[in-house]
Amino acid sequence: MRYHKSVSGGYINSVGTGAGGTEITKSEYDEILAVLQTKPEATDATDYLLRDDLTWEAYAVDPVPEPELSLEEVLTILLGGE
């Protein structure tokens, strides 16, 4: 069986079996899967990326902006209601 990983900018994007990515050993594949199971829990403000050296790197999550108008308010404006 062929094992592979996909790395971009120093971060592991995926691991898998079959065609694709850079071929790795089963041992490296198993090690990456074990590290993936230890991913720190994300918060509303922080998530984590897995570096190629198998360390986790925190990054700030962009907050989702609150809509300025509700859907109901938009419909009222569009339909000319009050």
C-alpha cells in the first residue's frame, strides 16, 4: 500500500493512502495520524495547524461579523413594508 502526505508552506494539509501527495512510510503515516488525534481544542478565537515537524501552531480565527440587519429587516425594506 502507498502512503502519502500533502505539505504546503510547512503545514501538513492531508495524509492518505493511494495516489497523490508525497510518498511516506507507513511508520510516518501512523505517526502523523497519532499526532492528529492530539489536536488541541479550537476556540472561537484560536485554531491550530499541524506543522511538517509534527508540532501544532495556533492561529487567530477571524471572527464572523454579526449581520447589521436581520433577514426579516432586509425583506421589509425590499418589499417596502413597515
